Amino acid sequence: MIPEFLASLPEGMAGVDWRLVVADNDSADGTVDLVRSLAPEATVVETGRNAGYAAGVNAALAAAAGWDGGFRAALVCNPDIRMRRGCAELLVGALGDPVDGGGRVGISVPLLYEEDGTLHFSLRRESRVTRALGEAVIGNRRAGRFPRWSELVTDPSAYGRRTVADWATGALMALSRECLEVCGAWDESFFLYSEETEYCLRAGDRGFATRLEPAASAVHLGGDSQVSPRLWTLLTLNRVRLYGRRHSAPATAAFRAAVLLRRPPGRRSAARRTGRARAGQPDRPARHPGALSGGSRRRGPARRERDRWAPARPRRCRSSPG
């Protein structure tokens, strides 16, 4: 995956002056040597520990901040992302645009597609008790049609325009330097899941909107991957913990109860397999929703997170076409 990721960057970063920073969270599979051999100009940061996604982002940004002149924007990018031509230029060009109601774009995100061309629902609404209940009762994809009942945004029209969202999945996002300076470091207490949620919400509190740039697009190779019951537990715990930081204790207790009504993927899969066996149908692995409230799916802690960032200095900063 790493060689293909590195080979895809020139096309995706076309139109911007950029340098690559690779943060490695103590991998043991030769990733560091591979990156140094294939991209000798890259800055490689070895954290020395399996520190989590947010810690990797912080380490990479700290390294980029030490460059002469720093950088004007940073592109946070998973290695399973394949940007389409000019994606980075469009994302960086959207930063700083004013938004309705005040504020400006501090975080811009592209359209994400699965390998088969299916649109990945990447936009999210902030957590509420009613939204957790809706997702538990009828599922996040069906509930996503109604803003009151789901965090997941599934309205197709929202993905055809420059939509401002409360947050978006963090597989690929551009952040302005001003946003990073005002909001500070990513919260490393969220080892996995909810770290991009927390950062987008924090940015929104400070006047920096998260906005979709529909002219920019990328393929997310891991966008429809399954989440194990263990990682589902971590996802749920982090959702509740983040909610508790922003709401009262009684509201958090209600939110926790609503979230726990939703069955973890493992149990749902087992129930489906049992149902098929009783009906005499072949046992097929269950497909889980490609979008889950709480963060984009990444390699679990046991497989060591290895995420890549490409801070970009645009040759020309412009608004992307409508």
C-alpha cells in the first residue's frame, strides 16, 4: 500500500508546492526504510511508540513547523487514500473562504468514494441524544435522511454542493495554518476514533468551519472496512467521553444509554448468520455500513497506526469552482 500511496501523491498534489512528512508510530514491518528509499526527500518522524492517530498528526505538524517559513496549510492523509488529480489544490484553495453566519473555512474535505465508485457518506452532525436514539432504532443510514435523528448525513444533495458540516471523517482533510494555530494540537487522549470529531468541533467553536469541497475527490481504499467488536467498544467509549466534555452529566447519561441501545457489529453479524442458517441459506460474511458515527476506520492498535501527512504550500491560492 505504501509504494502506491507515494506514487499517487504527485497527481493528487498537482498545483501546489508541497513537502511530505511521514509519522511512523513504531511500526515493525520496515515501513520507515521503505519510505526513505522511495521518497528520500520526505521528512520521516518516528514517534517511538504506538501513540495513536492524533499523536502522529501532532508529531508531523511539529516537524513541518520547524521548516524555514513554516507552511500555509496541512493536508492530513491516510495511506489508503488515493487523491484524484488536483484534489489538494482545490482543498487548500477553499481554506479561508467566508461561510454563511460568520466565520470562515478552516478545514476542507473532499468527496470520498469506495473502490467500486460508491459515494462514501463522510459528513456528520454533532452528537445528540435524539440522534443516538434514531441510529439505534432504525440504523444510521436510514435515520441519516432526517437531521434530528442521525449524525450521519445521507442526503445526496449535501454532497453536490459546498456543505458545512459539524465534522467529517478524517481520512483526508486540509487545515489552514490559522486554524491550527488558534485551535492548537490534536487531543492525544483519543487514541483511536473521535480525534477528528473533537478537532472539528473545537475548530467550529472558534469560528473555523468544516466544509465539503465537492470539486475535490479521492478514493478511500479502506472506507468500507469492517469494525471489530473490540474497536466498536473503543469507538463507543470515545463518543460518550467526547459528548461528556461538551454536555452536562444528566445529558451524558442519557446519551450513553441511547448509544448502548445500538448493537455492536459482531452481534449483528452473528444474528444474521444464525438467521441464514435457519433459512437454509449459505453463510456469507456480513457487510457493515461504510459510515459509522465516531470516526473513520483505521488500522487497530495491534497493527500499529501509520498515517501520512503532506503539509502544502500552494503556488496559487484560489477558490475552487462551484
